[in-house]
Amino acid sequence: MSFAISLASIFSAFIISGIIFVFSNVDPILAYYNLFKSFTNTALLSEAVVRSIPIMLVALGLALAYKANFISVGGEGQIYVGGIVITFLVLWNAENRLLPGQLFMPFAIIIVFLFSSVWGIIPAFLKAKFETNEVLTTLMMNYIAQIISNYLVIGPWKDPKGYGFPHSPAFPEYARFPLIPGTTINLSIFIGILASIVIYIILARTKFGFEVKVVGDSYSAAKYAGISYTKVVCLVMAISAGLSGLAGMSLLSGVIGRLRPDFSPGYGYTGIIVAWLCNLNPFIIVVGSIFFGGLLVGGEVLQSSMGLSVGITDVFQALLLITTLSGEFFKRYRLVWRR
Amino acid sequence: MDPLTILTTMFILMVQEGSILLIATLGEIFTERSGILNLGVEGLMCFGALSSFVVYYLTGNWITATLAAALAGLALSLIHAFVSITLKANQTVSGLAITILGLGLSSFIGRPLALSRVRIEPLESVRIPVLSDLPVIGPSFFNQNPLVYLSYIMVIILWFILYKTGFGLNLRSVGENPSMADSLGINVFLTRYIATSVGGALCGVSGALLILGYYPSWYDGITAGRGWIAVALVIFSSWNPLYAFFGAYFFGLVGTLNATFQSIGFRVIPTDFFRTLPYLLTIVVLVIFSSTRFRKRKMPASLGKPYTREL
């Protein structure tokens, strides 16, 4: 029954977007064909997997936070923090040459994770101590991180040999994730897969995972059980933000190869939708991220082949979230037909 | 430049920026007072801005354009109302979905406008006789476009509705204790639907003011987080329309510091720092006003909680 409701939810989202297509004078069948073209074509599918890596990392972290009922929307800002930290490390090592090439990436992964964690602990701490609304604080911090990142790339970190273009110097080879041979997919996908296993183990097998769920279910029950709310949400957000920071690193070191202004096209927000749609399940999130990666590629196909704005993928994502949310109602309450 | 001119310029910008925030904050206060948390403000504002831009471009009539914005905000907030009131879903998630939907729809529909760089003439200011001759306050508060004046009037109207009418009393009691209100014969669901759609319409209108007043052309992300700041301003103003007036202009002032310091050639701190100020300040304000002492007495007790009628 619940599977049927999920299917019906997805189907409704298709119908509603179909109506939007019809109203904008677009053949809905052709539009959907383009939107899902990634799944019929190897090159596009590889591109979809590339897009899925940052989404996956963000969504996995958010799933952990949402399990603790901490509604973070800070993934986007944490991606920028991760981007700032990895660029700093690249510039720092280029100047000081302290780290040999082989050691750079393992070191960078740890440092990016740690600094992004600190950024993520701030809203968790504020919520624990002052009861600030975490949706608002994490969102405000997104704007701040993006402004700082853009300031750095246009100002002090601008490539002196870049002919005035607003980007940092290119990352050296040792600061790039190698590609899986024959594809455009970089090795940071294994960070994502590893993260999904770790999050699963944390939630299903550890005492901390149990505490996360207790805190998520009831604040007062957690308090009664002697679980420290501050400790749980801070730790949850440290992991969540650390993973989102790695998403930023994966974008720069894996795909773009340098810091650019506005380098994330909203992966932090797509991650929110993926986390909820995948029911906060770490393994389903891996698959769901690839699906959404494909959707983003499809959106670009739509834009280039049919002149539609990529905004339509946001519309489709939001509709999916709304219909799924509505479907929950029918799962919770059994409808009884009476004569 | 002499200090008086600088101050006057600052105040003019403050009122422009603040009035946008004010209308959205008032809308969200009205919604939240009924117990419904609508985090879709940013999306409603953006979709309202786009709708009014399109209608103004086609008709040249700002009243029609503002009504279109109100309708756009109302339509989207009705989705939120249905999902969170009738289907009793998580209001935070639904609100986020509405934001993404509103921003996505605006970007989708607005793309041809953004590409063709269509321009509109900003609304003309209307001088209020006598009052506009006051120093500093005159040119800033009383020489603005009609939608800014609407924002002042809405403060009074919403305050009056909430505190001086029977409907307002019902609305507030639905937000405090819905089952009690229900037992007194108040229609909880209808009241919440009305509060959510009126609030949504106002958020749409704030988008109309944003674009008709100050931005001659459409681009993606035009709202730049103002909707979220409005949600924070609701807490800042303790869910009271009168306090929202001061809160919105305070934030308006902070939002104009960047432009002000640029115009007087202040170069000591990078101007990007001033761009982060409204967001930083929002966090600071949240910290101060969220602590139990300030908030618990004022926040509608049933905010964000779906109401299920006991059988």
C-alpha cells in the first residue's frame, strides 16, 4: 500500500509538471524524454554520476541531521566553505611546498572536513543554547559563505595570470581527484559511498545513532534519558557539515579544477530534497542522488535543445517533494469508505 | 557631501529596502498568528515579483500588476495551506518546498524576460504635501511610491484586525489553542486557510514593490534572501505588526550600509563585508530574541503544529 502511494505521488508530480509544459507550449512527452535522456546514453549517464557526488555527500549529512530533527538547510554554504578551505590549502602548499604530492589529498580531505565541521557546529550550538531556529541560521550562513567565497576569488585569490578573469589559479595535478578510466567520474564518488555506509552504521549499530534517534523523536524523552542535546546536535552537524564541505572539495578538485564565483549551482538545496525523498535512508540516497544528477543533466539538455530554463528542474523537484509529503498523509491515515 | 545629504540618502534607501521587508513580515505575522509556519516567503516573494513584472510590462498598470503579485502569492500559499492544514504534513519541509517551487517557477517563466533584457519604468514617487517638507524624514518617508505608503497602512490595518476585531481574536486563539477555539465554535481550518492565503498574498505584494519600485529588469535570484530575513523579523517583532515596522526599517538601514559607504568613498573595510551584514545581523537578532525570556511569552503556542480534530 505504502509503495503504491509513493508511486502515485511521483506520478502526480509528473502530471503537474506535464501541465506546466503544455501551458508553456512544449510537448510534454518530448520534454520528459529530454529530461531523462541521461539514462539512455552512456556519456550523459557518466555526467549524471558526476553531478550526483556532491548531492550525495550533502544529502547523507542532512539525513543524519534530520534524524536528530535538526532541519539544517546549510549544505550550500558548507559547500562554499569546503571550496574555500581546499583552495586555501592549494595556494598555501604552492607557496610553502611543505606537503609532497602523494600526501596532499589525504591531508586535504581531513582539513576540509574539520573546518567545515566547525562552520556547521555554529548553528547547532546556537540552537542548543539559545533555541534559535536552525532553518534561518543555516540559511543566513549560506549567504555569508557564498559572499566570502566570491570575495576571495574576485579579490585576494584571483589568478594573477588569469587575464583578469575572476577565478583562482588552476589546481595542480596532485590536488585533483583522478578520474575512473574511460569515464568523467572522479574518485571522490568513493567518499560518497563510504559515507553512506558509515552513516548507516552510525544510525543502525551505534549508541550515538540511538541517541540521535531519541533526540529526533522527542526532546523531552532525550532529556529524561540523560542524553545531552547539545552534544548530539553539535556532533551531528559536525559530521553533516564536514560531508557537505567535502562536497565542495569534490566539486573543485574533481570537476572544476579551480575556485570560481558561485561555483555550486544549488547542490546544497537539491541535497535537501534528495534526503527527504529518500526517506533519510543512506543507501537509497546514493541511488536517489544519481537519479537527481540525471535530472540536472536533463534540465541542461532541455535548456540547450528546447530553450527552456533549467528552473524547470527545480519546479519538478519541488513538486516531487510536495506530492511525496502529501502522500505521507495517506500512509498515516487509512481511508475508510463508508456507505 | 554634507552630513545631512548623506543621512537623507541613507534614509531614502532605508525606507525602500525596509518597506519590502515590512510587507512580507506583516504577511508572515498574519500567517503565523494562526499557528501556521510558512517558510515559503522567499518563493512567494520571488513569484510575486515575476508576476507583477510580467503584468506591468503587458498592461503598464501598477495596480493590476500588484493584484497579480497578490494572486501569485496567494496561489502558492494555498498549496502550503492544503499540505500543512488539510494533509497535516511537516510545515518546515512544505515551506522549503514552496520556496524552491516559487524560485524555480520564477526562473522558468522569467527566462525569456531575462534573456531579452526587457525593462520597465520604476513606479513614480508621490509627494505627500507638508509632511514631505520635513528634513530627512520628509523626503525618505513621504516621497515614495504608492506601494510604500501601502506598507505603512498595512501595519495599522493588520494591527487593527488582529487586536480589535472578532476575527482577529479568533485567529489568534486558533494559533494559541486550536482545540479550545474549535470547542468554542471557531472554524480552525477555515481561519488558518484565510490567514495563510492573506499572508501569502502580502508576500507576493512585497515582491511587487521590490521589482516595480527599484529593479527595472528581471533577473534570477532577485529576492536575495529577503524573504528569509522577513521570517526572522517576525520573531524580532514578537509577532506584532507595530514592532515589525521598526524591525523592518532597522534591517532596511543595515541593508543600505553597503551602498552608503560606497557613495561616500569609504574604503577601509571591503564593501563585501557590508553585504554580509544583514545576514549576520539576522543571526545575532535570532540569538537575542529566541532565548526563552523573549520568545516564549510571545510565540503562538501552536505554531507549526498541525491540528487534528478529536472524534
